[in-house]
Amino acid sequence: MNHYTGNITPGKDIIFVFGSNPEGKHEAGSAKVALQKFGAKYGKGDGLHGNSYALITTEMRKGWPRITLGQITDNVRRLYEVARKMPDKKFMVAYRNQPYQKTLCGYTGAQLMKCFLMAGDIPENIWFSEEWYYAIGVSPEKEIYTYLSHFSVETELYSFIWNTDLNFNIYVKEQEKGYGVFVGNHLRYCVSDREVANRICDILNNEVKWFIIQKFPAQPSKDPA
């Protein structure tokens, strides 16, 4: 898995992948950058335009249903198909938010990361930001996240998983009892299910242990600004 550091800069081999809407109203965030610097077309909300790729993640029309995570996953799958046909180009995904931070489309980084993981094998010319790479791309963290991504983000089980080192936080509400996964004396993961704790221990190594903790450590109660 490839990654970049800092802001994406224009180049002949660079395709700027950004979150879009069906109407192509590129008025804020990475969509505005795509319009100004990478050849995105106002009114064109999907696919390749100039040196940009519009990935539909949100619906801005009043009265229309929200774009679902399943639809976003399908859109990512189409992105991967296009990338495979253009191996000479670097498709750089513009997302740089932490897993617990919401994007303009209303979904958290963790939810969108899951879409990219569940869309199939990631082409070699898909590049993620350093922030996303260290959240899902570093072994064994990628294997752990891939395992966790099979749980629905709406379920209680998935909601209570977080990683203290990577700011991997999908903590929704207070949990009175859970399982802490420790590496040495350092608390690494908190989960709400014993089977998940066992699986994480298996992925990391045999020296890792989990212990029952009576209350999860305090986490942010609202999204960062």
C-alpha cells in the first residue's frame, strides 16, 4: 500500500481522488481544491475529469436519500477498476481525517476506510494519505482493521473498538465492562467482545494478553472541530 505525505500537488501522473456529490457542486473541502487545481468540472459529479476523480460520497439535493456506505463501497470498486486500467497514473485519495473524525459527507474516517477495504484488492497505484496509511495500512494493523471491518458500524460490538496508539476511535457511548488488549504493560485496544479480543491477540503475537476491564477509559464525547 502506497502513501503520500502532506498536501497533494498537481503533476502529469497525479489523479486527485475527492469526495463528490451527484450534481457536481464542488464548493468546499477537497472538491473545491479539485476544481481549482486538478481539472474537476463543476456539474460533473462522478468519475475522471482532468487530473481528478470524483467519488460520490454524499447527496446534497433536498429530499433525496443519503448516499449509503454500501453505495460508497460500490463507487470505490469502480474507482479501483479505472485505476487498474491506468497503471501509469497515481490515484491519490484526498482524505486525511482521523478514523473518529467526520468528513463533509457525514461519515467518519473509519467508516470510509471500511468502504475502501471492502471494495476488494487495492490496486498498487492507489495512494492514501499518511494519516490513513498509519490507520489501516501498517501490518499488523491492516490485518486487524480488515478483520474489524467485517462488523457493521451500526452494531454495538464495532462501536466500542478503539486503538490508543493510532487514535483509532469509534467509541460511541460509555461501556461498563470490556476487554483490554495489552502489549507488554501498554493498553493497545479496547473491545467489547471476548472473541474479538482473542483474534486481535492472535494477529499481534502470542505474547499479547487481554484482561477484563471494568470501565473503558474516557474518550472524546464529540467530534473534533
